Amino acid sequence: MRCAAGAGLLLLVGCNQIFGITPTQSWDAPVDVIADMPHVALTWQVAATAPSGGPDPLLAYPPFAAAIAPRIRLATLDGPFQPADYSSDPATPGWIQIPREYFTLDTSGHAATWRLEYTMPGGVPHELQWTPMDKLAHLTVPIVGRLDRPPAPSGGGYTITADLHTGTYTGPRLLTTGLWTEGLANIPSSGAPVDYDFSNANSLSGAKGRPDPTQGDRAFLVDYFTDSSGSQATGCRVASGSAALTAVALQPGAHTVQTVTWDAGRSMVSSDVVGIGFVGRLTTNLGMLHGTFSAQLSTLLFGAAPSTDFPGLTGASPALLLPVPVMQTLLQCPYNVAALPSTAQPALLGGFPTVVHVQLVDTRQILGVTLASGLETVLASSTGGGFKMAFPAAMATQIKLATPTRGVLDLGGAADQLAAGAPSGSFTLSFTPEAGSDVRVDYYEVTLHRFIPDELTSERVYTVTAPSVRIDGALLAP
């Protein structure tokens, strides 16, 4: 799947296919002059669920509806942005027409780098600096679950009695697939049913919607405990058992009462350990940006994902500092656990692929804000079974900023703050990818943040295929 290496929440280096940029797609188009218009495409990338409840084997790439179409602007590398149109027409799905001269080759056979900016409603601008081939470039915005998702009714939820469940619940959660959500349920008194209001559900991708069993949505009650006692304690949060709900549809103002069958079975998870060499690689490549390696924040997750063809790091967790996959987590362990404990794996989740996600985190404090650097990976199971540990993404090193008036600044040095001069003209951020036969780079993602008291805000996201980013000086103004 995907893997990434980040530095100071500034650089994200990806391997495998370009993160959020698909391989070349075949598009049907009418045989007329429109098909010969120079263009690139920008669409959703949808990992959906089939009506049977399992994963749809094919990802879908529909264009954005006109009502939510992104704002598009184009520019040469050093020129001003100009607005461009976005097509929601099925005949030209997601097409953005590009000036023909942007694809003109010079005498050496190369095209000049140019810029495409897209901004989703309510989102921050994303800027690509690239030299794509005419009609073959396809950008995507990943989302899990169908696009049509009516809101959940107020007051809807579930009251669940689990036959065969013994003892007391210790950490019940309600998981859904189709529209992927996860939420905490109240811990009931002994013998009482689990009550869950759907207002506690957190969407793992896109807006939260109303579960619809006719479209394959499923729901699961899963109980968790922390393995913290005994000489073999791992410190992992383990799924101890599960039950699939029999009535998934929500009713307004009511919690649907149902009885389900509890399954206390647990299965082994086989994975290589995260060797100390990976931690050494992280701290060594960070150099002066190394603060404190955090064993507490570094973690390993195991669970079910919507697809192994889907980009790996499109989610976020309030408990973790780095991006995460969209997945239903069944096991969460310290990164350095010697052997993973057995965990419950609901039978009706069995159609979805299982993955292991690891993030190694190094932190430092700047202006009251915690900056996190790290190595991340998302692993699909190997052909022979189990998970083979690897962090193939190259880390960014030798990070420098070329300024119009202050020369080249070393952003990887000891100073936490540097004077970059007046915010005008253009600045160039450059870096060198880590070398090695076992690492690779397909793209770089750079997020420009702004410090405000005790907080970072995202101002702009850059995606580039070369280790250099042009930044408009005006974006650096206070």
C-alpha cells in the first residue's frame, strides 16, 4: 500500500503510486474536437462497498458535482494564477482544459514546470507543480464510501443485547462499514444492554451519513480491553469479542432494540517486529531536527481497510500526531511489542483486507506547538501470510530555503527561527531524499503551516514530483 516519511509536519514523502494521483486511466470520449482539447482530469477516488456488504473490487472515479466543484487556477511556474473551468459533464468527466503551450517541449525534449491549484469548498488550496503529459494526468481526491450520504436522523441509535456475552464490557465501541464510522459506547452495568447514540459516531472519511443496509452498510459491536496485567502484558488495546448488528437502519428519535450473537473468538496476527534500526534511521536522518523520540506516541495498528488499492494515509486520529489509514482498528500496540496478541476479527469484516500501520514519532516543541516528525508505513499481508516490516519511503534531508534577499537558509540547522526577509518575490524550498537501495520516492507533499498562539494552521498544500517547491512570497506575510 502506502508509506511515508515526514519531517516537522512539513514534508510528506510517498512511495508506491503518487499519493492521490492515480495510474493512467482509460476514458471514453466522443470522437470530435473536444477530445483533442489539452486537459488533465481531477475526480474523486471512491473506495465503495458492494450491496453484498463486502468491498467493491474496483475503485470509482466520478467527477465532482457542479455544486461542489473545486475552484481551479492555472499558472506557469513564475507567472500569476488565472482561473480555469472544471467540467462535471459525464462526457468530459473532471476535465480541466490546459493551455496548449503548457505541454510544448523545448529543444531538449522537456516541457516547463507549471502550476495547477485546486481548492475544495471549505478546504485549503492544493498546488501541484509538475510537467504531466497531455490527457494522461489524473488527480484524485480519495474518499471511502458512497458520495450520496443523507445525514443520520437526530436521536437515532442502537440498544444491543448480546447473547453468549459473559462478564462485563470494558471498552465497547460501535463500528460501521460502507459508510465507515467508529464511536465509543457507554459501558453498561453488568447484564444491561449496550446503548449507543449515533451522535457519538465519528466518520473516518468524508461527511457522516445515515447507514443503509440495502447498500451494504454493516455495523458491529466490538469490546476492547487493555492488555496490562501479568508477566506477558503487551500494553496493547485488544478487541476481545464482537457481534454484527441485525438491524442497521436508524430511526429518528429512537434506539433500535436488537439481540445479537456474541463471538468471543480471537485470531492470531503475525507481523515482523519493528526493529530498533528503523528508529535509528529516523533520528539520524532528522539530524538537528531530532528532538525526542516518543515511544509513547509511536504505535502499531492492525485492522480492516476498505481497499489495498486505495491511498494509505488519508485519515486522521485525535489520539495520533501523524496521518493514519482509513481502517477499523482491532488491535493497537506499542510500536516495539515483541509479539502481537490475538484479537477479535468479526467474520463479516472478513471480506475486507487487513493491514498493519506503524508510525514512529519524534517530537520537539517550538513556540508552544508540538512538531512531529516521523516514519510511517501501511502494509498489506504478504503472499505467504503475515506482515513483512518495511518503511520504503525515503526521508527528506538537507532541507533548505532559497530567499530573494537573505540567501539560502538551512532549515535543518540548530536554529528554530530564521529571518527570511521580506515576503515578496518567490522562495524555493529544496531538500534531498534519503539514499538507499531499499527506499524510493514517487512524490513529495509539502504543507505550509502558520504559527498562531499554541497552534498550527494549514495554509497551502503542495504536491511535487521533484524535490523542490516554489513558494509565493506573499503567502509568508504575517
